[in-house]
Amino acid sequence: MQLPKQTIFHLWEQYVSGRASSEELNQLYDAIRNAAHDDENIQLFQQSMAKYPPSNSLSDDSQANIWNHLLQLTDKISKDEIEISPSAFKADLKSAANGLSGSRSPSRRGHFLRTPWSRYAAVLLLVVGTATFLYLNHQPQKEITLKKTSVQRDIAPGGNRAILTLADGSTIVLDSAAIGSLADQGNTKIMKLDAGSLAYQAGNADQETMYNTISTPKGGQYQIVLPDGTKVWLNAASSITFPIAFIKERRVSVTGEVYMEVTKDKAKPFIVKANGMDVQVIGTSFNINSYLDEKDIRATLIDGSVRVEDRDRHASVLLKPNQQAIITKNGTMVSPANIAQTLAWKNGIINFQDKSLQEVMRQIARWYNIEVVYEGKIPDLSFIGEIGRDVNLSSVLNFLEQSGVNFKMEEGQKLVVLPSSK
């Protein structure tokens, strides 16, 4: 019997977090066995890995590794060769994700769908500490040695930082606030759950409409649970404005980049207003990238259904899962989405795939809270690859310098990009 998509997502999340019961593990392995020859079901597991990765850096090879590894485990379980142990299987899964699980020969009974990473042949693999990079070089492949960048004073990565603005205009710095109750807004309680998340606990719906705003600075990120249970992840230099209680409708405004898992309520569709775009949903997971310094506005659907409207042109498109609406100065187009790349920021990764130097530097500027300026001609380069968001700035620059780009750090958190040496 095929399980619903949300059930598979739930089972996978329980699995990678180590919270799965033996019964849930049995359900998951049954689903894997049933999906072995079904591309549509395999895609569901691929989406699950993108939403809930078992490690910081989940490449295409890691996904294939995990899939083949799980198929081997289901064989052993069905033959009673091993017992189901949630804690043991979590460690086993992490080993598979890191390519340490032994044999990597293709499974006899299934295959894993390849992502766009497979298109690239001239890939150089570099390992620096805990960070893994993939670098596309148009020259013949050769070994290179990392050199030290010119950063004199290293800069730490961003973290859980945000400011809450209450209805009366007063503000609370969330990163320094104590865990527990922060404020009451009408009948709604605002609770800080941990170092990086906030929850709104709605009381009586009969109350005055008041709005709160949560904003992250450059170098910040935060998670919020809205009054209806909708989960929100804010990237750096982003914000969300929302009513403290959803009475007649659920309407919020966002800037920057945000990922949302919307609670279903058919009587109250959820509407997100972004930079020139409206997204209407009932219950779904999606990502919006609406930074003002990016040339396009993007809405990416992970699961469910959303309608994306270009307010300026009064035109709308209906997205299916794994599709992306891109609003440009010339109109709106729909294209297949790379979910792993889109959600990389949420999963603790800076993704460089198919991005120009300027696009990469904008990501870095937001996360490390620096100003980026260019001296002379801007190098015409593009990259693929990824690195964890938990490394210092120097680790990122060391990688980029292998393409011939040079940098120097000036006072006031200013990073100067110098002309290419290649």
C-alpha cells in the first residue's frame, strides 16, 4: 500500500532525528521496499532527504548511497538478519550519508534519481576541515593546494539573531532574550522556545487585530511558529509581518528569503505578500526568495499547491510540487526546481551551483554581515559546489581563491574583490 506523501515525510524526519519507534521504522522500510521500482515514489524520498537531510552536506552521491544502503537494510530486515533499533539505525544512516557504509555497488532492486550534479564531468573535490567543496574548472583537472586568504581578522558565520517589533513599536532583541515568556499581545502569548525559535500561542480569537514583525539582520536567521501553527524559517536580512491572531484571513508580508510549512485551513487560505508577488496556499511547504538586490523573485513549491501572482501584471500561475515560479522584468515563467539547492540555506549550507561570482558574493555578504565591493573588472566566473554555513569567512574565501579570484579585507567589514589572476 502506498503511503501518503506527508506520512513519508513524517517517517523520514523521525528516522533522521533518531525519534522513530520500531513501528515507524517498520512502516518506513515497507515504504522503501514498495518504492524500489517506482520513480514517483523514489522522488518522494528524494524530497524527504532535501527537507530533512541526515548530514550538513548531502550531495547526489550521498543520496544514492543512502538509498542503496536502505534497500540493503530492508533485505536484511525481511530475512530477520538484523533487528530494528532506532538509535543504531540513526548512526548507520549517518555513515551511509558520509559514504562510509561499505559497499557502494548499485542495488539489485532499485535506483535513485540523479540530480543536476551528474551533468558535470570536470569536478575537483577539496576537503578542508569539516567542509566539502565541489569546484568546476574549465582547464584540465589537476591537484591544487589551498592558500591562505588575505583576511587578517577572521569573521565568524551568522547565527540565531533577530529583532521582534511589537504592535506598539517597542522591540525585543531575541538573541539576548531569556527563554520563556517574552510578552503578551492581546490574548496571544509570545514564547521563546530556545536559542533560535519563537512561538505564538493564540488565545481567544475575539481580539483586536495587532501586527508584529520579526526581522533578521545580515548574519542572522530565526524560526517562528505563527498563531495557527504555521512554521516559518527566516534567512539573513529577511522579515515577516503578521497579525497576532488569524481571525477572518491569514495574510502575512515577507521580505528577503523565507521557507514556510503552512498549516491547512480550507476556510482561511494563507496569503503571502512579497516584493511584487502574492502567493496563495491552503496547506503546503514552499520557499520565497525576494531579496531586493536579486534580479528575480522566486517562489519554489516543495509539496502541496500554490498560486503565484505577479501583482504588477495581474497574471498568475499555479505551481505543482518541484516547480519554481520566477518573476522577472519580462514576465513570469515556471521551471523545474532544484529543491536541495533552494533549501540549502535552511539546511545549513551555502550553495554555489550555477551561480556567478556576484551571486555568490551576495550570499556571503548577507550571511557574514560584510560589505562587498569590486576593484577593477568583475571576474566573469561561475561556480558549482557547497560549503557549510558554520565555517568562518576565511574558509569560504580560501575555496573561491582557487578560481583565480583574490580578496583583501579593509576596515569596517569591507571585503574587496580584486581582478582575477587567471
